[in-house]
Amino acid sequence: MTAKQNVNRIGKKIKCSEKKKKEIKRQILSDVLVAMENGETVDDIMKHMGSIDEVAFEFNQNLSEEEQKTYARARKRNRILTILGIVIVLFGLIYWMLPKTAEIESSGVFAKDALENQTKWVIEKLDNNDFEALETESIGEMKKALNPEVIEDARRQVGSDWGEIQSFGDFYMSEIRQRGQRYAVVQVAVMYENVEVTYTITFDENMKLAGLYMK
């Protein structure tokens, strides 16, 4: 993992305003880069600094009262945005919670390769704001929810500047059965330049987009 990726992981756990978080991340990254110029590796530097949680905890302990209040207000606002955007995540959340699940390997409907490719396609279209293409591959309920405002609100809850996509993590898949219908739920962590985003995407039997959640 690169120095920038480690710093971004720390930043995700620091409880302050976005402005302050950027300042802290710049400070940490500068210190790491100086150490690297002196011959240390990223792994060695992170060992000296401590775990991601330990470094973030130290910064959180030293935050001003105003920064803590700003963070609390932001969290409250994000909870409201989450409620407003619940239509777009409803299917994914419900299907993960339902007890009637099955391994994709035992599914007679879904294929792992096809699900992986379709998931990458959905993420690519989201990154390019190609909502027209997404709508053609979505069920009716999702078509109503797929609009720039809702997606942008969801993105801001994860981070203000994602950067370009770098890599995909492992794909985790499950089949959900409900009321005579089957759905596939795919979860994957995607590394961007400045943030790591976990997508939970649901498809119906026709491989149409039925649910979307990002965090």
C-alpha cells in the first residue's frame, strides 16, 4: 500500500471537518515523504507511527472543541442525507439482511464472471456520470432514484475528492431469494487515488441493477 493510501485510511478515522482533515493528511503525508527520502520504506514508517487506529486516535484526542462540534454537525447532516437517499440503497440493505441466502457457486441463475463484469460496468458508468446508460440496465424503482443529485450526495458522504480509480479488491457475492424471485448481491472495495469506497450492488435475475449502496 502506498504512502498516500495509508494516509487516506488514517484520514477516514479522524473526526473533524473536511478542511481540517485535509490539513492533517497533508501534514502526515509530508512527514512520511521526508522519511522516505531518508531511506525508510512505507512499511517501516507505518510501524514507527503505529496502527491506523492509533494514529487517528492521537489526532482525535488533540482536536479542538469547535472541530468536534463541526464533525458532530456533519454526521447529523449525513444521517439526514442517508435517509433522503434511502431509495437508492434499500434493496442492497434489505437483501443482505434476509436469511434466505445461498452461495453464488450453487446458483442456477447467476455466474460469478458475469456478475463481476456487470459490477465493474456499473461502477464505471457511475464514475463517468453516465446515468442514461445506467437507467437502461436498471429496474423501475432504481431508474427513479438514479439522478445526479442523489448520487452526488452519496459520494460526498464518503469523501469530497475521490480521484481516479486505481484498483478493485476481492468480490464477495451472495444469492438472495425472496417471494419467488432471486437477486445477486455483490460487494467490492474499490481503491481510488484519495479514498477507498465499498460498493454493495444488487442485480435481479435479468442482471438489471436493483440496488446500490456506497460507503
